[in-house]
Amino acid sequence: MTKGILHVHTNFSYDGKIKIEELRERARKEKVSFIILADHVETILEKKNIVKFLKETGNYDFPPFVIPGLEYTCSSRVHLLAFGIKGIIENYKDPFHVIENTHREDGLVIWGHYDFKLRRQDKEILRKVDGVEIWNRKYDGKTSFLPYKGKIFNMIRSKYNNNLKMYNGADLHSFSYWSNLFVTMPDVSSSEEIINNLRAGNFKMVNRYVHISAGNFSPSFRQYVLMQFTGMVSFLITKVKNTSYYLCRKFKIPISSEMHATLSALISDLGKSLCCMSGLMTTDLRYTGNFSIRFVCIIIEATLW
């Protein structure tokens, strides 16, 4: 199996801190076969780095592949991730223009960190994109996304776009946010095969807790309850972490990179502990012969939905 990471920002983005060669070196150590970038197009255009960006990405004939990708901030705060691109679209405020031109280059378009509020203007975009980023590490946490998003995804897929796929995204800006959130697919030998597998939905979103296919969201009872616990814990921990960093910036509280890394590790360890406990609590309870335990599980499921 081939393992890869989607939605990575390098130092070509205004908020990215990773050089491409450093990224490849870390990928080798972690046995990651491919990385798909999502650098902010505004920074590349502002610094006139179009040629350099395309030259430094996509020119690898052996793993770990670095596949060029961009994040377009279109009108109405629509964030489109264009993977496997061959050029840059300068007139990117119109989301339909971005989708059309990326598809013309055989690229993949994903709606990044979509909030699943399904506004009226969302529907036409959802009909055109290849998929939605249902699980973003920065906003959902790295252990799981909440299953209600999967239920809405199924409705969107059946009503607006039968070819729609679910994707995850590391939304990685520095190594301090490296997490074990991957996609896996059958072994490949080129960047084109990777993009084709992602387009066809021939992959899974994985970490140590869950394995989710790209198409219809249909978890088992055990996986569903586990996702409710881990997803809620992950969401709350992520909110605490992001809020603490926001308050430090707002009130100008100095925080060194070492302190930042330590705080991240402590909060992450707390999240891992709670998620492990929830995993132990829910593992195989659905299948026990004890009716009272099964009944409690059903109540938990109904309450958390």
C-alpha cells in the first residue's frame, strides 16, 4: 500500500515554514510515499514565484513524490484546493473559473475545510468539484471528524453530485503540526496514478483510530460510536489549542517556538489519552452478550447524534 499526505503548505505560502527538501526528508523517515501541496496562490503571485514553484515541485520520478497543488481563496470565502496542477490561475476569485481551468489540466478540485452549512450558493459549486475536505486536521482535529458531517455528505452526494468524494487534509504548515493523518491507496509508480486514484475514490482516509472510504459514509456501529467520542474530544482539544494561541497573539503574550511545541505536545497527549480511553470504552461493546451494555451504547449513540 502507498501512504500519502494531502494539503501541505511549504515556505511558498505566507504562513508555511517548511522547505520542500525538508518535507521530502521527513516523508522518507515516516515512510510516506507522496505529499500533495496546497500553497496559497496569493503569496506565489505576489512574490512572482510561479516558475520557481512549478520547477521545485512535480519533478520527482521516485518516492516521495511532491505533487504541486494550490489553495485558491475565491469569493464568498470559498477555499478550493487544486491538486496535480500544471499552471496557476491568476483570475481566481471566481470559483467556477478555477474549477473549469483546473479540470482542463486534468487536475483535481476539492472544497477545502468545507463547513457543511449548505448555503444556497454552495449547491452549484458542489455539483462541479471532485470532492470536499470532510476531515481537516486544523479544524476537526487529527483523531476523527464528527459523523454528522458524513450524514450531510451522503445527502449532498445523492442530491447534487453522485461522483463526489470525501477527502482529508493535514493542513500542515510546520513540522510541529505533523500528525498521523494519511490517505492510503494501492501501490503506484507516478504522480499521475496518485491523482487518478484520488479522483476515482480508490483510497482510504486513515489514522490509528478510523479507516474511512472515499465514497458513501457508512460506518459500522462500533466505528460510528468510536468516531463520536474521538471526534468530540479531538474537536474540543483543537478548539482549546487554537483559542490559546489566538489569545497569546491578541494580548501580545510572548511564546517561544519551544514553548509552542511543548504546549502542543501536552494538549495533544491529553487528547490521545482521552481518545484511547474512549476507544477502550467502545471497542466491541456492540457485540457483547450483556443486554444492559448494548442498551447503554444505543443511548450514547442516540444522544451524540
